[in-house]
Amino acid sequence: MLSASFALFGSKSSVLHIFSVSNMRYISTRGQSPALGFSDAVATGLAPDGGLYLPEMLPSFSASDLGRFATLSYPELCFEFLSRFATDIPAGTLRTLVAKSYTTFAHADIAPVVKLDDLTYVLELFHGPTLAFKDFALQLLGNLYGHQCAVRGQTINVLGATSGDTGSAAIHGLLGKPGVAIFIAYPDGRTSPLQERQMACTGADNVHALAIDGTFDDAQAALKELFADQEFRTRHRLSAVNSINLARILAQCVYYLWAYLRLPAGVREEIEWVVPTGNFGNVLAGWLLQKMSVPLRGFRVATNQNDILHRLFTTGDYRVASVTPSLAPSMDIQVSSNFERFLYYSVGQNPAKVRDIMATFKTTGAYTFAGFDPDSFTASRCADVEIPSLIRTVYQDYGYIADPHTACGFKSLAKSRPSIVLATASPAKFPDTIVSAIGMEPTAPSLEALKKKTLVKHKLPADAASIRAYVDRYAV
Ligand SMILES: *Cc1c(COP(=O)(O)O)cnc(C)c1O
């Protein structure tokens, strides 16, 4: 006994290692919810105090860690990274879940780095099943949910409203998972035909595509009512899929690390990471990785005309405005929910300050930061009329086809230092815009296959009672 414990404490590094591996806890940005382990934080989503979960302590990756990571495959790298965070899942299980999550990707590199010229690179994040970057997180989240159901011997019912990308990525994450059913409400006739097919042509019994007779806001309002009903929520073990889930952010850190390791030495330390942004989830992941000592130099937040983040990072004024639909619809947001995680760090990890600022923002729709420090962020804004011409220019200059979201990143590319633009969706998802820009229709094999499949959707009126009755009938 004595010698065993002596051996354990004999080496400082093994003590630290054991401590960090067994004890990663997650705290709320608002400081009024208990800290949770990884699996509970993932299952909870939004903290009960309204805050977002963050690791209590960020790990630090050393130069020798990075050296060791350089030869790993994408799933191996993802496992190495997540094992620092998912400390309550046995390593063997985590490795399997991660490996499974990336078998659904159509490219051998999972996230290929494409060189356009000496100063310009693209990180393609659209080789997953729904051809948008959300697959990186939602394939993993689906497997984590499936695992949790198996461990706890419980079923869960996932309910969400979507205007397109998130719903289809969530559906493809949960497709065919035992013990899980997913109900996605979308405005009938108002998503793109391809997006609807991605949701309604899966052929899976546990997927329910609910075509709501109304707008996205109607669908959202009906769901909000259902989530507010505690009895209904508990009885069906309802879970939401939203962009603030901790697991989504962590899964997204991995492709920054992967791309960093693939870029040439000398370029990777200097390069600016250009990220088409809406909810601030994608770019936040890169910034967190920088805080873990991976030397990423800086980030450009690339917005479309819905530019709350551009205004924030250029003026320090965080202010709600109405949403104007654009050609890059997945960035059409009013507020950037993940901003609260950045805020937490920028106010010196002080939850009381976060609560103050968020309360002011909620009641007045604005918060102005005096002496705002943008940290490593710069910002750009792309007006809607500029999107087709940017797609055309990129095509002429590099022979590369950028989707409308990615195109926003090509606005004001630096000429004096290298840039890597994160390509968040495949151009094949937006054929109309691409055709109008370059007169050519991009295709993707998975989308062609979809066109031949049977579409199964359930039309429902836009009220909570109808959705409730449907869920009561088909919940697992
Ligand atoms: C969701 C999405 C975005 C915005 O991502 P955030 O994490 O909300 O910043 C950008 N492009 C595409 C194609 C998306 O689906």
C-alpha cells in the first residue's frame, strides 16, 4: 500500500496527469449552476442559470504534443484532443465513438487543406453527410447521445426547429441510433428543396421531418411552448439540439489543430484564420484552441449583411438588429449565442460581470463595451450583392468554387500575410446562387442520390398542440 502510494506521488508529472484526466469539470459562464462532468454538461446543453458551459481549466498543448500529433489521422487526433475533456468516458469507448463519427465523411483527409496560391488556403469542412461544417460536431454529438442512452438504459427524444442546415446535420447525426428519436420542425416550402430532401429522405424510422404550415418563427415559438412544459419535457426526456452545446465547440477545435499541423512551417504561425460566422460557434473553437497554447495567430470574423459581430469587433457595440434574409442563410442571425463564451474570458472569468452584461443586453438589446479589446479578432462584412461577384472572382482567380457562406470569407483577403478561409458548405448545396454567379451547376454525388429517394414528411399546423400530439404518439 505504502509503496504504491509513494510511487504515485513520487513523480510530479504522473500526479498532475492523474488529476487532470479524472477531474475535468464544466462550469457555467453565469456561475450559478453547479459544475458538471463532461457527459452531464453535454446532456444538459444550456446551463440551468442560462449560461453556457466551459471547461473549468483549459489544457495546454506543448510543442512536443504538437510534434506527436503531426502524424495522426483525423480520428486519432480527435480522440487525443477529446480525451483531455471527455474524462468521464473510458478511453476505449471514446476512441470507438470518435472513429465512428468520421467514417461518414466522403474525403480521406476528413478536412482537406487546399492551397490556392502561396498566400491563400482553404480548409474544406463540407465532406460530411450533409455537406456543411456542422457535421463535424453533430456526427460526434449523435454518437455521444447514443452512448449515453446505452449507458443509462434510457431513451431520449430530440426536438428542434430549423430553417435548414442545423436540422439536417442533427438528423444525420442521430439517424438509426437505437433509443433515440428526432423530431425536426421546419417551415414547409421555405427551406431549399435540397435541405428538405436531406431531412425527409433518410428512410430512417427514428427520424421525423415535420413540415410546419407557417414560418420558422412559428415553428420555433411552438417548440418553445413545448419545452416550457416541464411535465411533457420530463416524460419524454426531451433534448434540444442547439448551437451552444459544449461538445459541438470542442469537436470544432479539432479541425483547426488538424489544419495547423498540415500547413507548411513558417506559414502556419503567420496565417490568418478567416471564418464565415453567424452564431460565433465555429470561430470561437479556433480561439479556444489558441488559448490552449496552439500558436494560431489571429482570426477574422467574416459576416454577411447580418453583421452584429462585425459591428462588435470594429466598434465595441454589441447591438441587436433585425435579420435580413441573405444568399448565405446559415449566417442570418440576430444574436450570436456563443459570444457569451468569449465574453466570459474577456471580463476576466468573472460570472457576475457576465450576468450583468447579458441582463443589460436582454433588456435593452444592446451593450457598449468601453475600451473594447478585440483580442486576436478582426472582422469583415459582406453585403448580399457582393456574394455572387466574390464567387465569380474566386472562380476566375483560382478556378475554385466557393459556396455563398465561404465567399463572404474571401472579402478583403490580406495581401501581406497568408490566409486560410474555412469553407463551411459545399457549393452543391446552393446551385441557384452558383449558377447565377458563374453559369455552372456544381454537383455532389450524395445530393444526386437524394433526388431519387422517397420523401416522407409529416405536414402539421403551426401550433404546439399538433406537435405535442405527434410527439406523444411517436416518442421512444
Ligand atoms: C451554421 C453555418 C455557419 C455559421 O456558423 P456559426 O458557428 O454559427 O458561426 C456558416 N456557414 C454554414 C454553411 C453554416 O451551416
